[in-house]
Amino acid sequence: MAPRLIITGSTGYIGARLVAMARERGFDVVELGRRPVAAWRIGDEPASSDLQGAVGLVHLAHSWATPPEAAEEENVNISGTLKLAEAAKAAGVPRFVFASSTSSRREALNVYGRTKFRIEEHLAASKAAPIVRIARIGLVYGGPRTAMYGLMAKLAALSPILPMIGLSRKVQPIHLDEVAAGLLALATGENQPLQTFVLAQEQPISFAAWLRILRRGQGKGNLHFIPVPLTAALLACRMTKLLPLIPTVDPERVLGLAGAAPMESSESLKLLKLNLSDPAMVLAGEFGQTHEEQSRCEAQALLRYLGIAPTEIQLQRLCEGLRREGLSPLGLPPAMIRHPGLLALFEPPANRTRHRLAQALYLADLASEPERTPGKKAGFFGAMLAISSDVLLFSLRALLAGRYR
């Protein structure tokens, strides 16, 4: 019979990977909180039938509904976690793993870090203390580009000049798969001598260095920073809530970064038998796979813009040419890949041999030539329409062409 593992927060960034890894390793996973199998939300009393027979419970769920100014007794994360841990102890679950954070400190700048610290204190003093294991998790990266990782990757790739806070702060990255493996080890391992474990790189790096790793992994050049004061960053966060079409940035994230400080992790990693990978190498591999897919989609868009229905041989030829000339990927947004006609706005108004988009279009023309059949010559009105279009677009092209220079 497969060992039973209970996981809360199973739809989140870490939770989804943990569920997949646990099932790959032969566990019968109960996703507590997923209807109709095990309906529950943080603060509820869990059904004892959902807990019985489990080898461990990993608690990842966190409610963001509690207002930051709420009193501790009204914080459902504190009372709900304590209730869940004590119910697990009463049901005979031998291990309760609480997913905390390296921002967990009494004096943390953000409410999230202070709340995690108070939960740890309550668990240590509770009836459930003998079964509790706390996992303080570092800066998680890798896998799907969502949550904080997705935001950082997007910001790092956006521009070679980036306004940012906390550049000298030390962070400890850890890959998503390594976090999942560590949580599984805590939930199933016997006789662990520690109650609190740190899942994070042993050697901290500056946040500036981390952002540069994220940018280089995506095939971009160097990254330069404009230091931003914390007060200005918090004001900008408030502005994102007021302005449309701009992603909202939670001040909690900014405060968490501003208050980051490293934690010793070598003993924890040794006990859990985790050998963490070099983030730069891992990201180069992960982004590299994405680059291949992106390059193929861009090649299709370039050929379609030239009025060519691309064949497989043309796509292969163009992808190889773009890669050889260092033009892969160009970084075309999804809207432009879906609607190649938009490339007309970014094509340079004159033939510039050093313009990346102009070079890419030249290669697309060459790649399609061997299989191309002579087309019908444009008539007078077609030629006039093309000339008028070029004249009307000239100013826009002069303005926007610099994006792919």
C-alpha cells in the first residue's frame, strides 16, 4: 500500500511541484483543501478521516486575507496552523512540516516574516511540538515562471538598466525541485535531530548578483542598476494599484527583500542529503530549452511577415541562421508572434546591416529563397499602396526600430 502524504497549498508554486514529485516517488497524496476529496481551508478544523494513516503532513497554505494591521489572535494563519498541527498530532500523524521562510524574524520588516516567526513560536510551545519540523525556505527559483520568481525573471530581462532596491542584500537561492525534495525528506525522514531546517544555498550572494544571473540565463547582456530608496519603492507599489495596465506589486514583497538576511544552512542540507546545484548552470539549461521554442516561433513569424507559408526545411534553415548570427532569440513579444504584421512598426526605415531585426528579416528572405515560387507582380495600385504604407509608417519605424537594434 502506498504511503499517504497530506499537503496543503497544493496549487501554489511550491505545492504543485511537491505534489508531482511525491506522486512520482509512489506516495498517495491527499491535497487538503481541494474539493471534493478533502475540503478544507486554513482556520477550519480538519476531518480526522483526512489525516489518519498519513506518514506526514506538509503545510504550505497561507491566507493573504488577514489585514496587515490585524491583532495576532485574529490572524487565521497563526490560529489555523496551530489547529491543524494539533489535529495531526491527535490523529497519529508522526511528522508535521511547516513551510516557513528565511524572512522569518521577530523584527522582520514585512508582516509575512513576522507572522511566520510567531507561528514557529506557537508551534514550539504547542502540544504538537514533538511532531513539528520547520522548513525555512530561501529564494526559490526554477520551473514555471510564476510567483516572485516569474516577476524577478521578467524584470531582469526587461532592460539593461533596472531601478531596484536592496541591491547589496544577501539572498540564498534554491531550486524548486530542491525545495520539494527537502520537504519530502522532512515529511518522511525518521529521527531528525533538529526542529528547524534551512533550505537555502550555503553561500549567500547579493541581490544584484542574483538579478544578473537571471538576466544572463535568458541570453541577455550585462545589467546595470539605479539604486532606489525604500520609501520611493513603497510609493511606487501604491501607485501600481491605482494605474491600469501595470502589474500590481505587493509592498510585502519589497519589505521582505529590504529586510533579507542570510541564515546558516550547511547542517540542514547535510542532514537532508541535499546537494544544491549552481543556479547559473541550472538556469542556463532551463532558459535554453525555452529559447529553442521561442526561436522557432520567431522564425515562423518572420517568414509569415514576408508573406511566406513556412515549410519545415525553411524553419530549420532560418533557426540555424539566426543562431549562428547570434540573433536567437530576438525577444519578440507574444502579440507580435501571433500577428507578424506588427513587425512593420519595428522594421527600420532604411536597410541597416547592424540592426538585429533587419538582419533577421534578411536571413528569413534567404532561408525561403530555394523553395520560393515566383510570385505575381504587384500592379500599379498595389505598388502605390505599398509606397503609401512605407511613407505613413516612416516616423513610427524611426521611433520604434531602436527596440531591436
